[in-house]
Amino acid sequence: MKVRIDKAALMVPLYRAQGAADQRQSNNVIGCVHIVADDDRLTLSATDYEVTVIAEVSADVVENGAALVSAKGLFQVVRGLADGATITLSSDSNHRLRIDAGRAYYHLNGLSPDEFPQSGLDAVAAKVLVTDKMHIESMLKRTLFSVSTDDGRPAITGVLFEIEPEGGGQVRLRMVSTDGHRLSKCERMVMAPDYDGGRASCIVHRRGATELQRLIEGSDPSLRVEFIGRNLVFASDRTRLQVRQIDANFPDYNKVVPDRGDVACTMPKDALAAAIRRVSAMNQTRTDPLLKIEFEPGRVSLDTHSDFGDGHEELEIDTWNGPSLRFGFNPKYLLDICTALPTENLTLEMRDQISPCLLHSDEEPGSVFVIMPMRL
């Protein structure tokens, strides 16, 4: 194999492919990137058996061939080369990959390309959806942060992704995530006149969802979603991402999302977030931080106490419609919502100090969040 390519062109597919490789297994197949030079195309693939990425880029192929080398090693070498450099990749019979750029050259020891597993991406999809990727991007931003990291509960270690046809060429897209202490739900109505399937539902594990964010950074405005057996395949910008679905039942989120609360408060989101960050600086010695929020007509106060110190902030409000009430929250949960929701105002609705708190904004009715309060 011998191929010439600009650094900038190579970095795009290499960045995507190396994200799917297991960074801890650089000398193993699952820690390698599979490189294939064929005609005028360079294809880079990587997999850890949970996530598979296949990315293509145009290149000057001098000699067809393949190589299998450490994804982390190749990425670090290429990233460190000078911007604008022309890179030559060539492999020999000992599976060594040579990287030339100007007067610099490097060698990476590799494995036989035949050891790389087949992806199975050529299978026929049962359902296919093509949509503007900005919808998927915004929905991931509003849900991925609340995915559980507890592998003992696999059903909630991913984002629930649902598609519901609504007629008239429209489909409802929905993403839901929870870690047992909070829940995020986001819906979008999109035009998809060519969608050829019925209702679809699957759980995309958090690693696959993270790699999907990497995929949609490209310039292609559209995203193709394919259901192939127990896998979900996303395609955009000459790249295909295959993600294994989690074989489990996601909790009934409709039972978790509460009805409208008895009392509610709407306040400027950015002002609330800034106040939370300031008082939370006093929580440095707590592993389970507690933010006390007291609502009363005309104002809301925020308090934290720890061995490190204490903090107090007050914000003026004019929308509180109930008696004085005090709640306890994990401040990180509130900040995550403030970061994910690009609205001016945020509404908190509550029933009492022990019931779930509903958070939303009238500026974006498709997104709702639920936080369980902490015991004071």
C-alpha cells in the first residue's frame, strides 16, 4: 500500500475512526485502525465490537493495499505533523506502516490486515430515516448528560431513541435518558416523507451516542439512520457509525415525568446558573453536594454549607404562586440543565419537598427535565 494525502484531509476520518478504537488495547485488533487504499479512496475503520466507524476520504493512491496499526499511535503522529503537510503512508510485507512528511518519517508496527473483523454494514436495513442532523445534535445535547454510568443497570446506560410516524410525511423523534436521580426527555417533529418504517425504538448506549456527536460535527447537513438487526447505523459525511443496541427494557418514562406542579417559578436561566456556580464553590469538600433553595413571594434564596465554608445568594422573582417552600437539590443537576437548554428562562414546578421537580421552558416545549430532590 502506498498513498499520499494532505494532513487536514486525513485528520477528519482518522479523528472519527480512532474514537471507536479501544485506547487501552493499542496492540490489539480493537485498538487498531484498519486502513484500505483502493483506487482514489482511503478508508479507515475501527471497532471495539460495541461501536464501529468506517470513514472514507479521497486520496492519491499510488498502490492499493491495506494496513492495521495502533489507532492512538497513528493519530498522535499525524496530529503532531506540521499543518499543510503532505503525508505518504506505505506498508511493507511485515505489516509495518511508514509515515513520511517532508524530512520526517515514522514507523508503526502493525498486525495483519486480515485480522480485522467484518463490520456487517452491508446488510439490508429494516427501517431507514433521513433527517437534518441538527435535530439529532440538539436532542443529544439535551439528554446525553443524564445517562447512567452504572453498568449494573444496563437499561439506563444509554439514550432511548424512538421514532413515531405522525402522518403527512412527519415523524416524531424522541430521546430519553435517566440515571435514576434525574430524567431528560426531548422531542422533535421533523419532515421525513421517505421514511419507510413504522414505530421504532432502541437504546443507544452512551459510548455510541458520544461517537454520534463526533460524527455529526462534519459539514454534511443530513444524517441517515438505519436499523439493521440489533444494530443502529448512522451515516453522514462519508462516514458510517454502527452502534450495538442495548438489549434491555427502558423504564416507563411516562410514569416518571410528573404532572404540572402545584407551585411554579420562572426565572432567568443564566442568572440562576451563575448564582448556583458561585454558591457551589463552597461545596468543595462534599462528595454529595447539597444546594438548598427556598422559594417565597418576590425572591428565591440559594444556600450551601460544608466544612470548607458556606454561601448565600438571592434572586428576585415575580412568578412564585405559593407559600414559602425549601427544597434540596444536587447543584450539578441544575447546572447541566441550564447548560443544555438554550433558552432565556427556566420554569421549575413542584408539588412538595419530596416529589419530583419538573423543569422546562415555554420557549422550547419539546424538552422537559425531572430532578428528584434531596432530603434536607
